[in-house]
Amino acid sequence: DVKVTQSSRYLVKRTGEKVFLECVQDMDHENMFWYRQDPGLGLRLIYFSYDVKMKEKGDIPEGYSVSREKKERFSLILESASTNQTSMYLCASSLGLEDTGELFFGEGSRLTVL
Amino acid sequence: AQSVTQLDSQVPVFEEAPVELRCNYSSSVSVYLFWYVQYPNQGLQLLLKYLSGSTLVKGINGFEAEFNKSQTSFHLRKPSVHISDTAEYFCAVSDYGGATNKLIFGTGTLLAVQP
């Protein structure tokens, strides 16, 4: 089975802090994604990566950046956290080029910014 | 671009009753369709998927969905629900753009099963 592991399940940070959310997958998937989930809004794509060192903006990239130095690891960075970034963050991976788009998700990281 | 509509934000139902969660998508081309389930404080888990072939798709936990191309719908059904089915359910459609397929999600339907 594919396993996607998010390093922190719950985080509490202060406004202005730099926040790193880490995600690791163990099935050699090419694609990795970061979504945020908010009540009534569903899942919104922040960034995705289809190869090492490659990244593309999703629907809501403002205030976020990403890093993919190794195939199995995809990090989401909040350079200066703000209260409106309080949310559930979900990492996912998919097989790669020519795949169906099926995603495998981590358990989620619930971030609270005070 | 693709879009997905889940009209019902919440569906209350009694235990052992049947349930249908509605999903409509916007596309005139071939698509891949998915239903995911999210239990409280967990990530999303694949329930079932339609890629091609039979329009009736069976998934885990007794759920099934029917792909209807003419109505651009992919409704999820279960003939008899359990308390343990209480969760949020997300419909998703694949969207090819640029380098790879991405999934576009609906806003979710909370299934609340009451005893």
C-alpha cells in the first residue's frame, strides 16, 4: 500500500512565524500535491510537483511556497504565517504521467495560527 | 476547466435507511471520476472510482456509484447505512492540464447517520 506521511498532525504557530509542513511518500510516485481544506470550501490546490525540483502553482498559491529536493519528499512553506492560513493541510501523491489522477492522501496537518 | 458540484452539504439519515449523495460534473469529454471518504481528523480515503467500462461501480464498505454521461452525474449510493458511515464524502473529477492529471474536488457532503 502507498503510504503518505505528514510529519506533524497538529501545529500551533504565531503570526509572522515561518512554518514548514513536511510530506513523505514511499511508493516512488512522480507527482505530489498540497491542498488546504476549509469547511464549505472543499479541497483547494495550493501547489503541485510532477518531478524533482519542478513545481506548479495551483489555485491558491499566494502566501505559500514549496520545495521538492528529493522525489519522495514535498515540503510546504509558509514564509510568514497569518491567521487566515489556519486550516487543515493535506498532502497527496499520484503515480505520474499518463495516470488517472487518483490521489493517495496523508493524514493531514491541522495548523492553527494565533 | 472542470468543476464538480455536490448540491447537498449535509445529509441526515437514520441507521439502516438507504442514502444517495449527489455529484454532478462539468465536462463534455471523457473523464475519470472518484469518490473519497474522510472520517473525522483523518485524511481522504478512496471509496471507488470510474475509469471506463461498466457504468455501475462498486466500492468499499458497500457503497456503489453510477456514471451517467448524459446527465454528467456520478451519484453515490448505499442501500443500508451504519453509524460508522458517518463521515464527509467528496466527489472528484480528473482534469488534465499541463504536465499531469489533477483532481478537482466538490465541496463535500457530510453524511450524518442517526440511530
